[in-house]
Amino acid sequence: MSEAGEMLQPAVTAKSPRGTDLLQVLEDRIGELVDRHHEAQKRIAELQARAAASDVKVVELSSRMTEADQLREDLRGRVGRLLARVAAIESESGEGA
């Protein structure tokens, strides 16, 4: 909002013998706006590059998390089978005693 208000403010004007040189004022203001536009485009490109790098990192971390979840499930299965074997061994040794 402040930029919009700033754009509407009259620029410092150069005086000519007939008063304000409107063409020069407009040329200067357009030059300023073009410069700001180029700066904004550069900043947007930088932010897009950072966002793309962040996206790559998110995909990498998501993949690692999926692998960790799979390993956790595998370990739970193995622990469950080991507990079942221990229970079976205990019940066999209880019957044999």
C-alpha cells in the first residue's frame, strides 16, 4: 500500500523556462519503476531458486522418513516373531519339565 502511495507522489521535478518539464519527470519516474521492476524480478528468481532447493530437501526427507517407517515395521514384525518363538520355547520347556 505504501508503494502505491509512493508511486502517486509527485517526483522532484526539474524546472524549465516554461515550468516543469513533464517529459523529463515521466522519463525519470519510468526509469525508477523499471529499475524497481528488475530488482523485484531478481528477488523473485532468488526466492524461486530457494523454494526449489527446499522442495528437493523436503522430497529427500520424505523419502528417508518412508524408509525409516518401513524399517520400523520390519523390526516390529521381527520382534513379534522373536517373542512368539520365546513363548513357544518357554511353553515347550514348561511341558518337558
